Amino acid sequence: MATGSRNPPLLDIRDLNISYWTRAGEIPAVIDFSLSVERGESVGLVGESGCGKSTVALAIMQYMGTNGSIKSGSINFKGTDLRSLDRDALRNLRGSEIAMIYQEPFAALNPALTIGSQLKDIPIFHEGVSEREALDRAAVILADCHLPDPERVLASFPHQLSGGQQQRAVIAMALLSNPSLLLLDEPTTALDVTVEAGIVDLVRDIGKKYGAAQIYISHNLGLILEVCDRVAVMYSGEVVEEGTIDELFHHPRHPYTHGLFGCIPLPATDKNSAPLRPIRGQLPLPHERPEGCNFGPRCEHFTAGRCDQGVIPIEPVVADNGSGHRVRCGRFRDIDHGARVAQVADANPIRLGDTVLEVDAMQKYYEVEDRSLMAWIRGGRVRHVKANESLDFDARRAETVAIVGESGCGKSTFAKVLMGLEVATDGEVRHEGTDIGSIPVRERGPQRIRSLQMVFQNPFDTLNPSHTIGWQIGRVIKRFGVEKDRRKVRERVLRLLDTVKLPRDFYLRRPRQLSGGQKQRIGIARAFAGNPSLVIADEPVSSLDVSVAAAVTELLMEIQRENKTTLLFISHDLSVVRYLSDRIVVMYLGQIMERGTTQQVFDPPYHPYTEALLSAIPIADPDVTKRDILLSGNLPSALDPPVGCPFSTRCPRHLGAICDESRPPLQQDGEGHVIACHIPVDELRAVEPVIQMRKPEPVPAGAG
């Protein structure tokens, strides 16, 4: 809780306890929660899914539903307890004084109404202005939210906007009545990293321009570092640590906060010499919290008889200094916070084998019938969507090759061709010497299908809810002829559960009984059940909490080492890519802009698009500096791509007509490093690095 302010805080939450009532009884969701937010301040709420972050936001909005309620405590907004307001007063408050920006923009917008129709209603309802004035104000707000051509956006339906444009429209909707408090619940989770960077920059600018206080809910500590002044770390319904960004990022005091930082792939981490340190165990269910410290069963510093007794209070790190740095830990003064927690054994680099995958001038076009008048005049009714254009790269046994780029760049299309769900238009895709690019999956034999497997992005949709986990993994083993005997199949399934570090009794569980991280582990077990030579991982950790994502990432690395499997990792998260990949392929609008080893891609010379991707990475380390490079405009249509360089319409280093009219040459910079750009390599080599480290500040004396 911030201290030292002369004026009362804008929002003051004291001793808040929130419960939900179900058939099983009371479920305590939030316990003893206190937080104050000053006018114009930005405060972050971080923690794993289920820790109570969104519940706090819903309590502030008084959206508790029919089975949720505030048991005790107060939520004072501008001196008024929100619990005392009737329905009409709350309706007037929401949207005008307090506004919320949700995680999924397409769920917050009505698909049947234009953006203008949805925006104008807010000032009309709250302020009684005319429709013309409401639309004029909406156009101004859309321009402030960096949406080009606001009049066109106002006339558009949600489906006619990209995800980033939809999110900007939702932010504009929240700002229309100039609220005093903005609640942002994971507003960038579903967006590309470049769009995310633009939204983060927008949120930061909006806070300054409109003076609105912000509560930013996220599990991404890198985003919190960039947009917030203070941060509160939640665990199992409680705030376990709170402080300024500088205090919490430089001198964390709670073991859980240390654990979160150990799960993040920072520039200093390395899969071989400095691997991630996943937090052991799982978040306890709200009705099964342990005695004493909720984090005790997962804590490396747990002491029986001390950490498992009574209620653990939250107390200041340094008494009477007014910093507001507080921690809920009975042992934080005894812990050596500078020591490395939960040592993980270093791993030797994997020795790479023969080439497993060769992609040679591969193209994938889709035919689209053009019914427009101009197409009829030209006499050409068929046009082509160039999803993949002349892809060239390879992958060796036990190697991890990452394919990165924004949505629509062709990553998933290539994966579909590789898996046989689509066939290539031209070129070759050779797997273990056989061209499979033109062979659909129905014509591939069991051995070929067995040797090419996939781990999908969404673990919730990849498991059959009607069957047990054991049956679903066992079916793969029997289908591919790995084992036929029922007892041997069962034993192999149990060994796979051991491999993905899940209890053997999960054999009889169904998907609804598993968490998201556990389902993703089952997806990995199923993918490796047939001993594949190549596994495609399509955004396998993007929907997971940082702690779960770290565990799944380490699991993939461990299984790869044991099986010498080639891993094709598809992602837009360059932090994870830098950590686990050996080589990187950067794609834009169906074409490869740059490819090389991880070190080559992350150091100059960069392709300008790679440079922008690196700048967009949210890095949870205050000792890292980045150059800001925000891309303007949207990804061009694959139906009508630029004639010259595909990146020419958005490139911050655009040279002129040569970029617009001529395809860029493939320039070599060292063995295997290729950049498709008109700018000479010597000039690109002279570019300042995007990401740089600075020396960390010394720990102040007496900091605990």
C-alpha cells in the first residue's frame, strides 16, 4: 500500500475477503486483500491463473455474479464505499468513472453493430450529449489510440478490423467518458508481439494524457515493468509482496516472487548453462489451502513449525521508511536473496545429427475466385493467396529450429503442409530424404505419420473429453504399432506419464480433471508416444502461466535430449525462442526475411523486421535497455502483397523505389546467416544492438 500521500487515494481497498458459493460450499477466492491507488498511478497485479487477480477487478466493478460476494472489507472509490451503492448508482459509475478493458477484444464488441454505434452510446448515456458530438468525440479518441482513418473505423463492423485494431477500439470505448480509473485485464494476451508493443505504448501514453489511474492485470512481468509504477504479487488469493517497480524487480523478498523471475527466459538465461527454474508443485485449490503460508508446499525455504503455523501477516520490508515495500513471509529476513534458489543442473549442448528436414523453394498458394467488376473486366476471375513463397531452410536431428513472425506470416500454413493437412503448390519438403510436400496425410503410411507429430497451442481443444488420459495416449501407441499387447501398452503409457512428470493415477483421469498445464503435458506425451523423429510445437506455451510455461519448456528440452528429436518451434515470442532454439527462421507475409543461428539473429546485422520484433519483446529485467521501434500500419493482404520487398510498406528503414519495386537480394553474413534486404550488410552491421545490458544497481544496506 502506498504511503506518504497528502491527499486520500483514488481507490482504497482494505482487508477485502471475497468468496463464491457452490454446491460444494464456500470457496474463498480472495483473502485479506489491501491496495491503494493514487490519482494517475499505474499499479500491476501479477500472479498465476487462479490467484484472484481478475476477481479483485470484478469486485471493484461490482460484477460478482449471483454466487459471489464480498464477505468483509471495503472498496472506497473517491471516498465512497462501492458496496453501499445501489444498482442505478453503479450503472452510472461504470463506464464514466471506472472502466474495464477485457482480455478478448472480440468478446467485448457486438458483432452486429458498427464500432461507431457502440462507441457513441457511452457519452450519450453517461453525459446526455448529442449523437453528432458523441461520434465526433469517438473519432478523436480513436485517433488518440493510433487508429488511422477514424471515420472508416467508426463505420466498420468488428470483424472488419484486425485483433490489434479491435483492442484499440475497446480501449477507446473505455476512455470515451474520461474515467478516473482503468482496469486492464490481460489486454494483450491474444495479440502479436508487435501489436502488443503498440498497445503497451498506447496504454502508457493514455495514462499520461488522460490522467487515469490504472490497475494492470497480467502474468507477464515484462509488460508490468514497462507500464506500471508499483506492483502487487498475488498468490492463492493473497498479496504476498508489494512495492515499487524498482524495489520489486531489483530486490524481491518473497520466495514466490523469486520463483516467478526464475521462470522467465531473460537474456541471461540459457537452456544449457543457465536453464529456467520452474516452481515445483501447483497452486492449491481455494478450499484446500495449507495451514500457515499458502506457498509453503512449493517453497525452497519452508521450515516446519514456523511456516505452517497460524496466519502469516504482511509486513514492511524496512520498518518506518515509508517505501511501501511489504512482504507476506515469516522468513524473508533470514533468506539470502542474492543466492541462486533451486539450483538446476547445467546441461551439455546436444550433439546435432544428420539432416532430418529439408525445405527447398517450397510454395503454398490458395486459389480465390474474384467476383468483382474489375476482375470481370480484366478477364481473370482467379487470384492467388501466396501463403508461403519460396521457403528454404533445413533442420538436423536433435536441433531446435524456431519459426517466428506475426499472425498471417505463413508459419501455421507451413506446419499444415509438413503434417500433410495441405499439399505444397511447388518446391520440395523432404523428411528423412522423402519429398512429402505433395503427399496428403491420408496417403501417408503409419510410419510416416508416426515420425511427424505435433504439439498444439490450445491444450483444451486437443483432448477428447469423453475418454481417459490412458486411453487417449494408448490409442496412439496401438495405432502406430509401437505395442499391441494391452499390458505393454499400459506400461508404456505409465512410463510416458513419468516422462512428462505427472502422477501415474492420471491414467484414469479425464481432461476436465486436469489443469491447462497438465493438459499440455498430456499433449506432449501423446506427441512423443510414437518415438517421432520430428515434432512441430505450435505456440505450445503461449496460453500458459509463466511458471507452467517454464515447466513445459524444460520438459520439451529434456525429452528432446533423451530422444534426439528434431523440434520445429513456431512462435511469436522471441524471449522463449532465444532461450530454446539453435537456429531461427524469421517470416513475414509468407517469405523468409532472415535465417541463422540464434546468436546471429539476435545480434546485428538485423533485417529491419527482425529488429522491430526484437524491440517488441517485453523483458522483465530493469537492467536491460531496448531501442523502441514501433511498426506503423498493418500486415498487407497475402492476396495483394507488395511487388518488391514484402516489408516495404512498414519498414522504418525504407530506401524508396527500390524497396517498392524490386525483390530484395539474399545477402550472406557468415555461415548460414541470410538476410533478404536491399540495405547493404555493412550498413546493417553498423546498426546499434536493440537489446543491451547495463550494470545492476548494488543492493542497498539494510534492505533485508
